[in-house]
Amino acid sequence: MVSSQKRIQQGFRLLQSCTVCPRACKVNRLKGELGYCHTGRKIQISSFAVHHGEEPPLSGIKGAGNIFITGCNLSCVFCQNYPISQMHHGKEYTSKEVVEKLLYLQNKQKVHNIIFVTPSHVIPQIIEIIQEAKKKGLHIPIGYNSSGYDSVPSLKLLEGIIDIYLPDFKYSDETLAKKYSHAPGYKNIATKAIQEMIRQVGPLKIGRDGIAKKGVLIRHLVLPSHEKESVRVLQHIAKQFTTKIPVSVMNQYFPAYKVIAEKKFSALNRNVTEKEYENVLKVFHRLGLEGYYQKKEEC
């Protein structure tokens, strides 16, 4: 097993000519050079929040401790958190400052877990933070909520550190991945990344208290006018991963960011219809997938 200090050193070496995520910008983030994610040496965070909107095994009664990281390695034109992900609203924190926040969420807010949201570009910083936090008493499960556009070598550094992986599987169609998220090679990259996550922690495991302790939960956001694409994604998930991996089929899409302003994204400029979502769920059940979906009154 790699020592904590050596793992931290390996992570930060990736920042010298950055290959932390699949974009491999090769900039020296340790010297302040910025690549696609516009993040240097220090982690940038928008907020630390008790969140009750995750799937039931994550939110539970007391909520999840979500860490909303600034920046992203995708550029989704429909991003509902675009001020954080693409306009970089947030501030830089030292590892010590983040550790204090995590311990406050655990010890004072009594959250069920800590979930890093959009972490693909700051894996070295997260390793350093978690290692230090565990020395100071952090013991609740640690979650990694990403777009799925992750680097397998970087994910390997998280083995034994991350308990719960919450990757998206956004697209099967490469043209759509490029058009809507500027994510070339998305399908292959996300498939390999999720296979690595499953290798590390397996399917989601839920304790007697109904709270997730470890494992993988795959998420897919249904987009308007793209019912067939959601079907292809679910078919791919069922084929590539064991059906024991739960899938969350999400229906909380609403038009935001560039889809409102630019006509070329007009197909996304509305909510998902009830019929579209129901048709996707029919395929979800037919494929034998299990997991989570939203009832009509929850949408």
C-alpha cells in the first residue's frame, strides 16, 4: 500500500505538467499556469453545504455534506451551476481551512457523509485534504461526485480514500458530447473511469440505517428532445456494468445558461415532458436496472 505522503507527492507531480483529467493540458499548475479548468495549485470552493437533495441513501435525515468545487473540466451548455463551474464564483482555500470545514460538517452538522462535487480537476488537492482530515478524526464516508470525465491513473490514486463514487454517464453519442459539453471521447473515457470506480469499491452498499457506506451509484440526467439518447445510455450501462450497480435516472433538468441565449441549442430550451421521462423509465425497467427515479410529484 502506498504511504499517505507518497500518494500526495504522486498527485502533485501530476500538476507539474497537468494530466490530472483526460484533457491533459500539460500546464504547470504549481507555478500558476491555468489550463481548461482555470484552477492552479490551490483548490477553489464555492460553498460547504448540508444538502438534502441527493438520493435517499446519501441525504438520509441529516443531509449530505456537499463541497461545491469551483471550476470544471467540462463546459456543459445547460449547466445549472454555471456560475460555479464556468464563471468561477468561489474562493481559494488552503488544505487546513478545508479540513476545518469538513470536521465542522461532521461534528457539528452531523452530516452522513462528505461529498466533493465536480472534483475531477483537483484530485491531488482532495487527496491531501482527506489524508489530513482523517488524521484529525474525519471518519464518515467520503463521496466523489463527477461528470464521469475522469482520468483512470488519477482515480487509482484515490483507491482506499474515496468510499462512494457518484459518476454521471451523460452521453452515448460522441457528437452530442462534443456539442453540449465539449467532451471529446466522452463515452469511452466515462466507461473506463466507471469500471475503475467499480473495481475499487463495487456496487453501492447500504447499512441497516439506510445510509450508503461504500460503492458506486451511476447518475444520468434526461435531456429534453433526447429521449433516444437516454435509452442508448441506459443500454450501454446495462451492457458494460453489472446491473447490480444502481442507476439514478434524473428528471430535474431546466433550461439554463447558454441554451437560453443561443438558438443552436434550442432543442434543450424547455423542460423534459412527462411522456419523455416515462418512456426512458420503461427502458430502465426493461433492462433490469435498479436504482432511483423521480415520481411525478417529485419532478
